[in-house]
Amino acid sequence: MIFDPVLLIIAIIFAAIGWLVSRRLKSRFKEYAQVPIASGLSGKEVAEKMLRENNIHDVQVVSVAGQLTDHYNPQKKTVNLSPDVYSGSNVASAAVAAHETGHAIQHATAYGFLHLRSSMVPVVSLSSRMLSWVFIASFFMAFSFQMFSYDFVLWLVIILQGVVTLFSFITLPVEIDASNRALAWLQGSRVTGAEHDKAQNALKWAAMTYVVAALGSLAVLLYYIMILLGRRD
């Protein structure tokens, strides 16, 4: 069976780590949302100012529903900020707004890893769906043992999981670079003043969520590779 107790343990371990990191992230953002920034600018104004100072005039800053739903949409060229970030004039709002604007700058400057990640999205989406179907089918043992050989299914899972893992690791430099751009601009523009360290800490915990996801994906991939190598001994 492709899905077994060891894989479940791996999933539980990284889910627990991810939950702890996410809890810490939310705690930090809640704390820093109470710290006003020296400039008094809202998240929307921070993003717009950062865009202007980087000579980007074709990107809009808009508000989207939800909490921590902030993202940059390269197709629509919009910096999408959640309501609290969009209207907030605090360290958390400034950090998030500047980070998402960092992605817009990456797009405008043809940052290689961002382009690579964007081009992989359709393949990763397909791989994730196929993995789900393989796990469901193998759970009932019909797919693995009646239609194809076990080794074939293992190779298929390794390839699909490899695509997902590669995407996770390509995401890391994209997110880290966006945070570095955000922090450099916040410091240089004096938007956050003495609160720069708090903005840095908030973005550090945000980056940790991607690190945990990448390591979890890698652990699953290595597990299946070890199973395949073990069958060949």
C-alpha cells in the first residue's frame, strides 16, 4: 500500500510543527498589529509608496476578504491585502504590505525564481491532484495490485512528489527575496523607524511556514525513495 503508518507519522510530525509555527506567526502578527509605525502610513499606502519608488505604475493595491490572505497576483498585477493589512497603520501591516509589494517588484524585474515558480503552477496543480487519486486508489488496493505493478506506482508517486517538492524549494528563495526587498525598503524609506526589527521578526516567522512545508514535502519524497531502493536490495 502506498499510504502506510510511517507516512502518517511523518505527516503528523510536520503538521504539528507547521501548526506551532503558524501559531507563533499569528501571535507575532497580533502583537505587532498593536505597534504603530512612525510614518502613520496604512498598508495600502506603504505598498503604493514602495511601488512608486520602484517606478512601477501598472500595479494596483486592492483589499481582499479574509485574514492572512495577502498575496500578489501576477496575472492581474494586483497587490492583494487583507482588510486589516490594507487599512492598518502598524508594524505587521507595513511588513506584510511591503513583502507582497516585493513580489510585484520581482515580477517587474523578471526575477528568475518567481518566473520559474509561476511556470510550474499548472504542473504542480496537476501533480497534486494525481497524487490524491493515487493515494485513494492504493488505499483500496485496486490501483496498486491489479492494474499496475507496485514499482510502477512507486515511481509515479516519486515523480509527482518530486515535482511538488521542487516547487516548495523554489518557493523559498522567492519568499526570502521578497522579504529582503521589503526590509531594505522599509529601512531605507524610514517608514517603520525603530520598529524595523519587529517587521524583520514577523517576516522571519512567515518564511518559516514555507521552510516547514518544503522540509515536510522532502521527507515524504525521501521516504518513498527509500522504499523503492529497499525493494531493489
